[in-house]
Amino acid sequence: MSNNKVSKIRNLDPHIEREKELYEYPLPSREFILKILNEQGAPVTELALHGLLEIEQEEKEVFSRRLSAMMRQGQIMCNRKGYIYVVEKLDLIKGKVQGHADGFGFLIPDDDPTDLFLSPKEMRKVLHGDIVMVRDVGTDRRGRREGTIVEILERVVSQLVGRLHIEYGILSVTAENKRISQDILVPKEESMNARAGQVVTVELIQQPRKNSQPIGRIVEILGDYTAPGMEIEIALRKHDLPYKFTREVEKCSAKLPKKVLKKDLSGRENICHLPLVTIDGETARDFDDAVYCEREGKGYKLYVAIADVSHYVRPSDVLDQEALNRGNSVYFPRRVIPMLPEALSNGLCSLNPDVERLCMVCEISIDIDGYFNSYRFYPAVMRSHVRFTYNQAAEIISNPKGEVAKQHANIVQHIQLLYKLYKVLLRARKRRGAIDFETIETQMIFNDLDKIEQILPVQRNDAHRLIEECMLAANVCASGFLQEHKQPTVYRIHEGPTLEKLDALRNFLKEFGLQLGGESDPHAKDYVKTLEKIKDRPDAQLLQTVMLRSLRQAVYSPDNTGHFGLAYESYTHFTSPIRRYPDLLVHRAIKAALNGTTYSPGNWHELGKHCSQTERRADEAGRDVESWLKCFYMQDRIGECFGGVISGVTGFGLFVALDGVYVEGLVHISELAKDYFHFDSVKHMLIGERGGGRYRLGDRMRVKIVRVDLENSKIDFIPAGKNE
């Protein structure tokens, strides 16, 4: 292209300098392309656009790629005749498709708080997760805002896992993800001779269209549905969890040393003499954190040593890219999908006992009231003196002259001092007003045949709480340190309830003669005061459940809005870099601040969104696995009766959590007394129209198990008779 042409056309682009910085041969910016299109007043072809922007022959291919990217992001659209439109002028809405098991779906708009209903007819064109452009066509007969799909910008699903069905010689795969309601047709020659009922992975070779189903080929046969461990294999593929390390990652991890090298000790403090210990669960194999406490005047000095993963996993290297993709480790019953290869997670980075390990230390001076006088961060080399389980540490705390204490006589005094510090921090926690909901976590006990033998509640002891308070302290200091140094990072934020949920909660509490303080902007202390009032009431569990559900989910974000539940103005995650990517980012940010530089990994907002999404993905996969295992456990107990508590109330029935077995199932509304029942969302209640029957969240109920649906991980109950 001649310089004259550049000066006439390209120099009118207000973003030309930015484009020159990014590209050797700059194209017109996206903003300038949109400006030119808008000025035409009508759609134009790509060929006409070449003329308007003086696109030379050698630039056409690259320019087409830019236009394609603009189409994918919903800035422009091309119709069947090849005319390019500016999407803003078409009043179209870009968003993500969310499918429903019953065949309909919704558009979740990018820039609009209100979802649009997509009819089953519209959903035949797409799959759950696809990115589309939709036109608002008004409201349906139920008053829902409705849309029609105009353009499919991105097909998200390329593979899925499901069960193979063969009917009248026609092969099809039903997706395990119930949001994908369309069956995938499979030509016989693409079936890998899989048998009906087997779980398979299918690759789409034709996406759904208005008048045709999606078509795929089977690329993997996982096996029979009830085979041991199949529930995890399904969850991994259903939620698109990376579960295999690439050859490049394996090669990279294999090159790492097996132990700390002398050259790695440069610039580090040596704290190997400090009797640091790890305290973790019975089955833990990756040890992120070690703790030690000593007296400092009337107060305490707490050392929290965290594995220095950032020393070995460098920004943008193969290991880092894999860790970012995974976002976090995923924990299933009997299996862990680690964020990092085992050579790192269980080896070189893990704070295993009696070996030197690189670490980042948060050293905190704490007064007798639990206030932090000062803190500092520094890289160090350490040696864990003992690996304790929570039960062992709790035993030492409760029985300092017992058998476990005798085995570790030289450590007992340090554990006792940590416990004294814990009580100080606990008082500070209560003074601060942090919310502490009493929730029940469960643990599945398996037999030698990999079948569930029993489901037990996890008993939290003082050792759990001690470590929790130490980690909270280090996380708060990390957040404060980065703020002081004006170093951007991802905070762990937890916003207070929305006004809508707050109103619903207050209306609910009124029914019980209770109030929540704080007016339109309550503090965690206001929740704590109400929880304190209800703790001895027989309906305490009900009230606590509703209060918990009023709160939002904690997420990662560079915008520090504080942590509502913990009552911290500033909080981040620093203590688990082996299993959480945000913690690794925080470590790098701290190191940069210590060195007087700034760490910039890219767009902090996008990183926060990504890490929040991978966390949710892991949680959903874990719930899927647990639900299926609980169904499998209960399938031999059909016909048995149990007492339980109503754990959820909906317009279609009641969810009941069974006593002793910690399993939940549904009593459908049709199984209740012969009456017309109405759902009261404020009171969390189903109310009978004639008979006056009432079923409220938290009420006790006796039920009989009548059906276990392994395929959908659902258990159905009916009300049990008085004599059952």
C-alpha cells in the first residue's frame, strides 16, 4: 500500500497509533470499521468495504479474519447475501444460550439483566452454551420476554458424553448434561461398535439445524454406566474438566529437580530451625501450608509458611498455562484432579515432613486482643518438623499428656501455644462480627468393592478451626500488603445481599417475630445478632438456612469490595497456591511488590471471571458425582421409610433431607394430600387450598422411598403413613 493512501484513509482512524504498536502492518481498527459502516446508512458487502477502506490485495485475508472476529463478538453480522450489518442498528441482543431439560431454553444477555425465553422450536437450532444473536419478539402468554435466534455466533459444544441408545436400528446418544435435550444421531459406521447402554464420548460432525438433529461420531467408549468410578469419568467430560496433562506438561514437570537446589536458596531467609508443622486431613497428599507460633511479649508472633509454587511455575510457561486452564484442583470422593502435576503438587512444592522446601512466609505480630501490630512477607527455605492430621492435633490439644502427645513431646508446647492464639483470634472474629453458619458436610465411606458403606457427617474440631484462623490471618495480611504497595491483584470478594433478597428475608423473618438490622445496607454483625437470637429455638435450622440463602456467592475480582461474610474490608487468597490459581497470582504480585516492580499477567477482570468460573465448574462436577453416588447407595433401600427435614420448597413439590443418611429427595406435589396447593415464596411454604395442609421449609416429615433414578440422579419419595 502506498503512503499516500495511508495518509488519506488510514490516518483518519483515531486509533491508528494503537494499531501501529500492535501490528507491523496495521489494519483499520474495529472502531473505525464500525464508523465507516455506520456512515453508509445501509449494509455493504465485504468487497465494497475493501474499496471504502482502501484494502490492498495482500491485506484481504488478514482483514477477513478481523471481520470474522468482529462477527464472533457480535459487533457486526453478515446475511445470506453477503451484506455486512452493524448489530447495534439491528436491535439484536447478544448472549449465551442456557438450555432446559424440557426442551426450551433462555438467552442470558451479555449486557441486559433480563433473560429471554427461547421456545423448543428455537432451541432446535442450537445447543446449551452456544453464543447467539437474538431479536426480542415481545412476551409469551406467560408474560415472559421472548426471543428468536437470528444468528449463531459461536458453536461451543464440539464433544459431549452420554449414553448410547439403539432403537429400530437407529443409534443416538443422550447427553449426560440434561441442558442438552437433543439426542445426537450416530451413523452406524461411526459407532466404534459400542453397545446400547454404554457411556460414550461423541464428537459432533454436524451441529443442529432448524430441521435436523445434530450428528456425531463416537470417539471413546467409557464402559457400563454402573462401573466403579464411571460417575467421575462422566463428570469430567460433562463439565469439560481438563483431566489429562499434555505431553508437554509432563515433559516440563519431569525436568524439575526432585529436591531444593542450593542455587534456589539465594535471597531467602533460612527458617529450617523453626518447628513448623502441617495440619491437614487424613487423606491429604499436597501440603500447602505450615504454621508455628511463639510468644512476643504479651502477644504472639505467627509464622504462616506457604509453598512457593511461583518459583517453579513461571508466568506463561507450559505449567502456568495448564494451571490457568484448570483454575483449581478438583476433589471427588476417592479421586483428585490436581491443578499441577504430582511431581509438583505432591512432591517438590508440597511441604512434606523432614525435607527442605521453598516457601513464602507471612510473619504476623498479634497482640493479646487479636489485633495485627505488624506483618511482613519474605521468601524462605523451611523444613516441616511433623505432619499432623486434624484428629492428631485435636487430640494433643484436648489431652496434652495422652499417647499422641507423648509421641511428639517436643512439639506439644507449640501446638498448645497455637491453640491459645486461636482463642485470641476467635474472640477477634466475634468482635469483628464474622458470620459463622453451622453447616453439615458429609464424607462417604467406601468398602473394598468401591461401593458406599455409609455416609457420615464430617466432624470439625478445634484443629480445623485453628488452621482456618491462621489462614484467614495470612490472607488478610496479603490483601493489605498488596493494597499498601498499590499492586493490582484478584481479591476474594463477597458482596452483601441484593435488595430483592434482603426484602424477601426480612418479610420471612417478620413471620417469626424477628428483625434484621442494618436497614438497606446490613453488616455481617446484623446477621450475627439475629443468628444469636435464634440459636436456641427449635426452628433455628430453618431460619439459618433462609438467612444463608439470602447471601451472594463469593467470587474473584480486582475490584476490592470487601468480604461480607468474614467481615473484612479487604481479603484475598494466598494460602493454597498448589490447588488454586488465584493464590499463585497473589504470590507473584507479592514478589513483584517486594522487588519494587509491578506484576501484570493481563486483564485482571478476565482472570477473576475465569477463576470464579473454574471454581463453580469444580463445585458442580463434585455435586454431580455425590448425587449419583448417593442414588446408587439408596437404590437397595426402595420401600424403606425415613424421618427427615424439608430442605427445599418449590412450586412442584418438597425436597426432604433424610435423617442419618444425609440424602435428599423429592416429594412431588401430586403425592401430597388431595388438594390444590399454592407456593408461597416469601414464607417458603406450600399451602393447601381446602384442607389447610401446610408444608414449610424446616418442617419434619416422614417419607417412603419409591423410586431411584440413576440416570438423572434423582430420588422420589411419598409421604409415609402413620404406621410405616
